[in-house]
Amino acid sequence: MLVCKFGGSSLADAKQFEKVKDIIRRDPQRRFIVPSAPGKRGPGDEKITDLLYACQSAAAAGRNFKHIFERIAFRYTEIAEELQVDFPQEWLDEVCEQIADGASPMLAASRGEYLSGKLLARYLGITFVDAAEVIRFTRDGHLDEETTNALLSARLMPLERAVVPGFYGADEDGRIITFSRGGSDVSGALVARAVNADVYENWTDVSGFRMADPRIVPDAKHISTLTYRELRELSYMGATVLHEEAVFPVRKAGIPTNIRNTNDPLHPGTMIHDVAERDPNGCVITGIAGHKGFTIISVEKDMMNAELGFGRRVLQAVEEAGVNFEHLPTGIDTMCVVVSEKELSGKRDQVIDRIRELTHPDTISVHEHLALIATVGRGMVHAFGTAARLFTAISTQGVSIRTIDQGSSEISIIVGVDEQDFEKTISAIYDTFVRT
Ligand code: ASP
């Protein structure tokens, strides 16, 4: 049995709804469907979720929001008319009233998936199950995964087929709570776990992951299989196809996730397993991902390694400023803290002064505009010379490596280079491992 989540672009207009119906029809195993709210129909278009947030904030500020709400109403009624599905005006009126009556941002935003689910269930002729009844949050807004699992199983198992809208649930008092943006992926994973699906299909507008960002390597190959650990490494570094938290429920239950393309439904996409065969693409590496906007703070002090608590004091300074750090490359007499520029913004001097106060270093230097690039692959553990190939590829481009971090997992090597060398470095790594 399959659970299928369809993202906003897969439900952006009536044509996309038709494609979704075709996909579901093609395989009777596709029994439980988790839709997002209609997304953008193209560049410059509006997402229903954004419009709902805009309505809510206008209403909360005492401004008129009806002209924004009309754009929402028009999108749904247009889709329903084209599909010849009855979409009662009361469904829209009810949402409009909730917003006028002071709905929270979460309640307002959740109505995008709610209406999308109602419409899709009618169009497919199957049961609608309100996520508020089966996805449970605690009163302080955290997902209660075990209660959710029990509620979902009990409600869905007896059903042949159902639509459960993504993105939201409710606490015990019935207050609507949403996941963070893109959270329908998490709802889909929870449903997949609860019904013990064979595969969690996540339908979007790309045919899965590519080995590198196609804006940098236009012909980057598709990744046919990934492991959940590799996915973590790649998405942490910026390969964003799936919501980060969508991994945990399915991984725990041993359910693979298949990223598929609604606009190219015959493409097999990327299959993500807990364990996968070694190198399906014939490569040592699985993918390369990275992003710009990091700073390295290097603290140097002779005999630092013999000074008890030195590292803790450096991190204390970072923590006191409320800054999250990314990596911690260390040498004998140096310790570096890599942080994102966003985190450090406005707090840089505070952090530096405090490190100085707490550790009395010989020098502190700050290197800005750094990019981090992760080369990820389960095959790297078994292959000799991967690091040598990687560093040679980078050095032959005349790029200087500012930091190196190979996690103990041995499935990724992270290098830091100047931002201006970011694209060049990714292309060089791709050429070395994939083209030769
Ligand atoms: N509609 C929500 C968003 O735009 C959730 C989702 O699509 O997954 O973030």
C-alpha cells in the first residue's frame, strides 16, 4: 500500500488536479492521499498559504482583508468549476468568518490544506478525514507523535481510501496547530507510518534529487537511491526537496520515501531507504550540496590543547550570545567555530569580546564570506583516496580550502572555501567524481 503526498505545485490548478487523479488511478495501491494547499502556478504567482497569512495579519491589524480573501476564493472556485466538482460557497464563507473573528495565524494558514483536501476528496470520490482529529499536538505546540500514530491508525485502517490534508493538526483542546512551512511532508510521513505503507510517495515538481544543484551543474545526474543518512547530510547543506522532519517517522518504521514528479509521472524519481546498495550511479559519491554565508572564528593560543576547559569556554561565549554553531574544526593550538552569518549578525563583537575575556587567546581572527560544501556518499567509506581526489580537484582550480571537516560518519567531507569559489568548487568536484 502506498501513501501519496502531493505538494502545492501538484495542486496549483485544475490541470494539476487532473494529473493527480491520473496518478492515483494508475495504481490501486495508492490509497491514502495527503494534499498541500494550491501553490504557485508559475513564477510570480501566489501561494494560497501566503494569501491566508496575509488575510490573517490584515485582520489582526484591523484592516480590510476581503480583497485578499477574494483571490483565495477565486482560486478554489476556478479549480472546482473546471473539474466540475461541487464546491459549496459555505466552505469559503466559514473560513472568511474565522479570520474575521480573530483566527490565529496557524488556524488561518491551515485552511489552505483543509479546503484543498475537501475539494480533492470530492473530486476523487473518497472519504475526507480532518487532520485536526488525527494529528495531535501538545498544548505547547509540539507534535505528539505516538498519540498521532494511534489516532491515525485507528481512523484510517478500516478505510479503503482517504484524503487527509497536510500541514496541520490540533491539540487536545481542538486548537489548530501547523508544522513549519512545507510541513505537509511531515503529515504524509506520519500517515505512511500509521498505515504501515510499503512506500511513502512524495509527489512534487522535480524528479527527485540531483547529484548537484542544476543551476551550477546544468546536466547533473538524478540520484536514483539515497539513504536517509545521506539525505540528512545533503538537506542540511541546502538540497531542499523534502521537509527535514519528514524523515523521522518513516525511517523509524523502515518505510522508504520515493520523491516523484507529478509532471513526469513515469520517471522513477529518487528512492530513499535506510540502507541502500553501494553505488547505484556507479560513483563513489552520491551528491554534492552546499551554501554560502558562513563565518569562521579562529582562536589561537599556545598550549591550548593542555588547557582544561578551553573548548567549553569558547563555546560558552557562543552560546551566551544565543548563536548556534555549525562546525568545530580544531588543531593543536587553534580552535575554529564555523557559524552562519545570519546567526552571527549583530552579535559578532559580543561573541569575540567574550571569547577574549574567557580564554585570553594569543589571537582571534574572523574570516567572513565563506561557503561550505559537503560531498556525500555511502561509498566513500570503502573507497581509497576519496579525500585525495577531492582535494586535488579543488586545488587544480586554484581554490584555497579554508576548513575541512570529515564527520566521524565517513559519509561526508565538508570543505569551506571563499564564497567567490563556491560554484567553481562544486563543478570541479562533480567533474572529478562523476565525469571521469
Ligand atoms: N502549504 C504549506 C506551505 O506553503 C505547507 C506545505 O505545502 O507543505 O508551507
